Amino acid sequence: MDKHDEQLLQQFFSEAAQQTVEDNGFTERVMNRLPKRVKTYTRLWTAFCILVAAVLFTVFHGWELLLVQIEVFLRTTVVEPPHVNPVMVVFVLFSLMMIGVYEFLSYERVIR
């Protein structure tokens, strides 16, 4: 697609996005009448699944299994094993955890 076509498409969609359909508040009334308890159930279900995962991880000694797998990986690399800085490992794990929390919170905002 060339630039002219791209500009035409952007112009068309920008004009369409600015249009509003007057419904005398019908959409807002429908959204307000939707059941609120669905949000509660999804939060409870998510919390329950996280709790079960944490309990199973603890019961089956997940940290030990994880450390063994990391050790096996490092011992079986063909080249010189990489030097793993524990601070970087903690930083990466913390970052992944924060991304997970952000995704969870943004998902909750979308449901509302």
C-alpha cells in the first residue's frame, strides 16, 4: 500500500471515530444494569488459582526443582557456562512479577 492509500484510510477512520450515535443514554443504562457480581467472581477465582499454585509450588518443593533444572542447564551447556549475577536474576524475576501485576490490574479495569 502506498502513502496516498494510507492517508485516505487514516482520514476515513479518523472521521468515522468522531461520529457519535445519539441513543438518549441507552448504552449507559444498559452498562449500569449489567451484574456487578461477575467482577467479584473473577477476582475470587483468580485469587483462588494463585493460592492453589503457590500451595502446590510449596508442597512439591518447587524451588528445589527449579534450582536443579537451572543447575543441569548450566552444567550441560557446550560452551563456558554464563556467569549469572544473582542480583540480575532477582531483578528479572521482580520485573516479570510487576508485569504480571500490571496485566492483572489492567484486565480488571477492562472488565469494569
